[in-house]
Amino acid sequence: MAVSGVSGTGTSSTSTARAGIADNFDTFLNILTTQLKNQNPLDPLDTNQFTQQLVQFSGVEQQLKANEFLETLMLAGQNTAKSDAVSYIGKQVTSTGKTGELTDKEAVFWSYNAEAQVANATVTIKNAGGSVVYTETGSLNAGPGTFRWDGMGSDGNTQPNGIYTIDIKGSNVQGRTVDVTTSSIGIASGVDFTGSVPILTVGSRKVAITDVTDVRLPPTSTTTVGDQEQAETTS
């Protein structure tokens, strides 16, 4: 399980700038004190210039404080995002796509969404080499549902473990094409933070967290997806 830490360390550029402005301010006060001690009583120094310089130092210090506050907020946001990603581990995640993984422990589940009632639906499952291993026809209700494949090919032989893709085509009673979108379902086992976005490990697949559309507790049985299952295709 590739999970990196959710906190980081490093020297802040704002902290370095703050140290620099502090040194400059101390130098300024030393020069000011020396000037005041050695000024000509008949031609005193202009206090307006001192006041302006003090205001400038104060303004820079306020900007540095604002930068430190923003850096703290950014770091907190990054840590929160990482913690949220880690919480996906062990959960059933649904992500955009057509792929699924067949293993010895469980069948393959895909979710789908039909924009309308599908009178004639054809499900086609292909292996990693692009060969068709299973087809099924039937009907689908409108809306979301799940399709379960136990790995048995259309030829009656059990297919080997691996990655498979699903494609669902459908039409209504008038013969008009109905769009049916599919998504992959699997259990997240790890998360990788080395890229620009966290990448979940789902079986042997890599899924960007931005592609995840649903997260829930895994089903208690490998033979059903629970109440979400709807209108599984029938022969």
C-alpha cells in the first residue's frame, strides 16, 4: 500500500524574509539612534522622514504576516486533501471508465446509467487483448444500475483473472439509440501522492481521484451490490 505522509517540513521563504526585515529594522533603529544623538541642535533632523520609514517597515511586516497566514492555509488544505484521499482505502469506489478486474475472490461489477428505458440492450465484455469473451442481451430500466459478471465466458469456459472492459449498447422500443454510460467499481487498496493529483490503487488499476464518482462501504456479499443493484440484464 503506497501511502505517503500527510505532513511536510521545510524552511518557509516568508520566515526567511521576516528574519531579513527584522535585521534591517534593527539596523535602521541603530542608525536613527546615532543620528538623533549627533544631530545639530540648530538644524534638527526631519522627523517626517523617520515616520515614513517606520510606516514602510510596518507595512512590509504586515504583508509578511499575511503571507505566513496564506502559507498555513495552503498547507492545511494540502494535508486535508491527503487525509481525505487516504480515507478512500478499503472503500468501494466507482470511477469513470469501462475497465474492471476479475479475481479469484470476486466477480466483476460495473455500474451503468441508462438515460431512458432500454428495450434492447447488448452487453459485450472483452479481455485485455481486445477479444470478445462474453455477450448478453436483455432490457434495462432507465437510470442507474449495476452489472455483475462472474467470469464465465459465452463459450462456457471460465475466463482467467485480469482486466476486462465492458460496453453496453441499447435502443428503445422505437429502435432509437439510448445512451448507456458505464463506470468501474472496485475496492481501493492504496493511494499515491507523487503526482499532481492523488492516484488510487484499485486492484491492479490506477485511478485518479478526480475520476472517482462514488465512494461507499464495500458490499457484505460478493454476489450482489446491495440495494443499488437495479435491472440487471436478463437473457
